[in-house]
Amino acid sequence: MKLKISAVENWRGKITFVLALCDRVPSSLPKGTVIPGAEGKTVIISRDLHKKEARIIVSLGKEQDVRLESFRRAGATIVNWLRDNSENRAGVEVDGLRDLPRDDALCALGEGLLLRDYRFDKHKSKSDKQAELTVDILVPRVGKKLGEKFRSLKKVCAAVLTARDLAHEPPNVINPVSLARRAKTLATKSGLKCKVLDHRQLARMKAGAILAVGQGSATPPRLIVLEYPGKRRGGGKPVVIIGKAITFDTGGYSLKPRDSILGMKYDKCGGMAVIGTMLAVAASKPDVPVVGIVAAAENMISRNAYRPDDIIKTMSGKTVQIVSADAEGRLVLCDAITYAQRNYNPRCMIDIATLTGGVTVALGKQAAGLFTNDEKLQHSLMESGDRVFERLWPLPLWDEYLDLIKGDDSDIKNSGGREAHASVGAIFLKQFVEPKTSWAHLDIAAMSDVDRDTHYCPKGATGFGVRLIMDYISRL
């Protein structure tokens, strides 16, 4: 990361930002100061160009509307101003907490700062070197607890940026085999146990679904398993998180149109969120054991590729008729789900995937779809999503959706057409979840990447899911 943040009790720098409510001028500002009404807007109230000093207000919006997200967006505004004005150090005074917990608001501010200052330019022949930014947040009494929260925050944000980096990598750099090598390297550095199952091992395990998806590619599929044992020896059943990592998705013989195929390197974002989360887990060391499973394949066209009308046998023994070769994500996930249940007896199981375009139609770019068989898990995940502003919205998982994918010559089909697209993808996965397993499916197709800069994410991969799942794990 090119940005350092810290909480300090004194600040005497030249650039000072003041976070304030537009309808309540703090006593530290001159009387008659007008604060912009819109959240994240700035106004310079004093500036000495000769001394390079400035005092700048960042609006948090109206008092009745202020929330933790307001502080994340304020942090992003500060980074943008510093970069645009070639300044590399600033202090931040915070007003307008209203009834929000102070430490939570300051951590949200830190998230906005750290997550906005991101670039992926490693493949550019010429890249402007950015100076390291230092932002000191003025806090009258820092305290040990806030210091610990800031340290944890930095670890989680670093993991989000790693997930973004991996997601940005093009398909000629990241394929299932090279991804497995990278995961192993990251695991070694972070102290995680890593196991990689290659195509030969998957064949012996009769993982017919993930093998079918990857059989058209020159680089065969991999199942990557990352393990964290928990703080206490024999810490009980693990939380298992499973990610779809289609390193490039042509749609196979159900070929995607030209406009849709560009950007399919981001079809691995669910798996990258799992890797990022496991790095955050290794750094934060929660009490509970956690296992991350990444189902990696490349969905290509060749004489060896799987076809519509093929019938494949999954690791579970269930058979699937291929209706669409572009409904491949659920195939790699179903074998990963079976593997997780057979080998880890999960406390709960969460899969995260760019699964369907239908979820974008349903929810837009505002939330990921949540499907689950456990109301308690649903409530906990939605609470975590609201806290970190990686929001989830529950969608139906009714048994009637199964009628749309009943097989003719097989147990089930892998697609039911456009009707109830997101729910059909989820109901397919549910067929591989044992009744006793607490399970949630997060469809992040709308949230995995953005086509223009947003508040604290530049154009491209977002790292969605890392902060959400880490918040959930940390509260168990």
C-alpha cells in the first residue's frame, strides 16, 4: 500500500482536512463558514500558497443522514484531493460523529483512505511513481483499543487490495495452474496451509463437473485449498468459504457475444475474494478455524471442450445434462461443495461467485444476491454487509424453481433459461448441499467489478466480499 494511516493526539502539519456536517458548523471553524450540503464535497476555507498550507472542509452531509459509509467516502475524497494536488501528507480533524461510535467511524474513515489509494499498473511500460501518502487522524485520546482496530483494519484492507490485484491480472498471466502457484506462494508467506488438487487427483476423486468445464483449455483445472487452524487447538468445526475462479470465460460452445466476453477475466473474482479473505484471516488470527476452497478452471472452446447435451457425473454422483456451456460456474462450485462437506464437516459453508447476470437485473449495482437455507446465517451475513457497506439482499430459494432444471435424461440440467435466472443458479447449488449443512450462496456478479471509478474503488475489480466475510468471521 502507498498510504500510511495512524491515529495521533497532536497534529501540526500544513494540510488539514476537517470532516463536518453541513448543518452544524464546528467551533473550530470560523463563524459564518458555509459547508457544502452534498456528502463528500470539499471547500477550502483557508490557503497560503507561499507556505503551502491549507485547511479544507470535507462534508459528511446532513446530520440526519450521516452513517459509517459517509466516513469511508470522506476518506476517499481526501485521497483524491491529495493526489490531484501532489501533496503527500495531511492531518484530519473529525467532527459530526453524531451518535456513531467514535472508533467505528474512524476505522471507516481509514477504510476509505486505504481502499481508494489503489492502482494496478504493473503491466504498463511507463508508470508514474506515486509518492507514499501519510494521513494522521487527530484523536484527543487514542487508546489501546483504537490502535488495535487500526492494525486489524490495515491487514484486512491489504487483503482486499491483493484480491483486486489477482482479479485484474489478464488470462494470459493468471490461469488455473499459475493461480495455484500464486496461492501457494501467498499461503507460505502468510502461514496458511495450502493444498492443490490437480486434474489427475480430481479425476481420481471423480470430480466430473470441474473437469468438464476445464477440459477445453490447454491449462487444466485446479482445486486450491487454504487452511487456517484457529487460535485454539482443536478449535471445532471450520467456517468454509468457497470461491468460483473461472480465470477466463468464453462461454464455451454457448459462446458469449463480443461485448460480453471482454472483461471475463473478472469471472474469477469470487475465488480471489476467498484468497483475500484467507490472507486477512491469517493476519488477524480469529478464534475459529477457517478453510478457503477455490475452484479454478478456464472455460474455453476446442475440440476437447464440453458441449450442450453432454451429460456429466459430478463428484456427488448426481448427473447433470449440459444445457448451456456458459452456465459453468455452478458446475465448478458443485464439486467444491461436495469436497468441502466430505472433508471438513463445516460449521457453515459460504460460497461466493460471479454466477448470474440475472442478479444484476434484479438488484442492479447496489447489492449482491443472498441465498441461504439458514435464517440465522442470513441475518448475520446481512448485518456484516450493512456494517462494511458490502450489502446483501435475500432472494427466494423456493423448491418450485427446481422444476425448471429437472433433467430429461439426467438428474438435473445446468440451466433453466432466463426465467428466475439467479434463483435457478442457487437452487442448482442447493442440490449438492447436505440438509444438515448451514449454507449461504453470495451471487456477486453485479458487485465484483466496476466500469468507472466509484467512491473508494477505481475502475476494475472491487475485492467485494473480503471485508464482509471477515466481519462475519470476526464476530463468531
